[in-house]
Amino acid sequence: YNGLRVKSTKVCCIKVVIRNYVELLPYYIKLQLLRQYVINFTTIRYQLYGNTLSTLRQYFINFTAIRYQLYDNILSTLRQYVINFTTIFYRLHSNTLSTLRQYFIDFTTIRYQLYDNMLSLRQYVINFTTIRYRLYGNTLSTLRQYFIDFTAIRYQLLRQYVIDFTAILYRLYSNTLSTL
């Protein structure tokens, strides 16, 4: 009897331990998962923090370098602009003087040529009349030629369209039969 009670007590204790372990197992798994989440989150947070610091440092270095390069380029560009502007200003000044002198010479020459040409305006009238009649005659013959060419092209296109359409129609018909 005593032996049986001892055995039954052991069995009951084992049952209690197993039952408690089974009941606590989900909590244990949750704790393990939470611990893993905390570790992962901490790792990711430190990585992000470290990368953010290094990225910000790199951005600052790049920004500083770009800012100094821009500053140097602006200074050199402005200096170059001043030199170019001064050169252009002097060239324009000297060219303006020589250009005005040349304009005066050219204007005087043109004025005398116009005066001489006004005397020969009769030739302009003769030439204009000749050109006008030539244009009128050429316009009639050109329009006639355009009409002939358009008619020929229209018939050629129509004939070609009929030939192409017939060929396409037969091909579609034969392909349809072979496909069916």
C-alpha cells in the first residue's frame, strides 16, 4: 500500500509538473520572442543611429566641399566675367566709333547710288512688267502641269491600291483557309 501511494504520488507530481510546463510554455515562447524582438530592435536602432551619424557626417563633408567649390567657382567666374565684360566693353566702344564712321561712308554711298538709280527707275518698271508677264505665263503652264501630274499620280495610286488590296485579300483568304 505504501509503495503504491509513493508511486501514485510520483505520478501525480509528474502530472502536475507536466501540466504546469504545458500551461507555462506559451508564456515562455512569448518571452523568448519578446527577448528576440528586443535584441533585434536594439540592434537595428544602433545600426540606424550609427549609420545616421556616419551619413550625416558624410553629408556635412560633401556639403562643405561643394560649398567651397561653388564659392571658388563663383569667385573665378565673377572674375572672368569682369575681365570679359571689360574686354567686350572696350571692343564695343572702339567698334562703335569705327562702325559709325563706316555707317556714314555707307550711307553717303547709298544715298548717291539711290539718286543715280532714281534716274534709272524706268528700267525697274520695264523689268517688273517683264517679270509679271513671265510669272503669269509660267503660272498658267505650271497649273496645267500640276493638274496633269496630279491626275497621273491619282490614277497610279488608285491602280496600285487595287493591286495591293487584291493581293492582300487573296493572302488573307488563303491564310484563313489554311488557319482553319
